Amino acid sequence: CDINELPLSLVLSWFEQKAIVVLLTLLSLGVKNIYTGPTAPGFLTENLQALLKKEFGLRPITTVSADLATALD
């Protein structure tokens, strides 16, 4: 069983610098479809965000109801 097959939704908040290390660790383990927010840190340029979205499914959080519906889908 691959980790991405598990019924798991990860939301990573950018409130502390260690969130960057957590994100890099998850990406190195092959975890995909991670939600991040509430805003992107300054080092995540539009090009880098597009690349991470394409390769890993990294996406920003939106509204509570929309994110919850997606996570439970």
C-alpha cells in the first residue's frame, strides 16, 4: 500500500519556520496532495508553486467548506 492511497488529508500551516522542514520531509517521502496555508511563504515563487502543484499536487487552502468537502471526497 502506497502512502498516497491512504484516506489521509494533510494541511500544513506556515506559522512557523519548521513547517518548511516538515514540507520537505513529506515531499521526500513521496507524499502528495498536501494543502498549505493560510498564505504562501515568500520563498515560494509562482513558478515554484506551479512546479510543486504539478509534481506533488501541492495546493493552497481555500474556504473551510470547500476544503472539507474535498478532503472527505
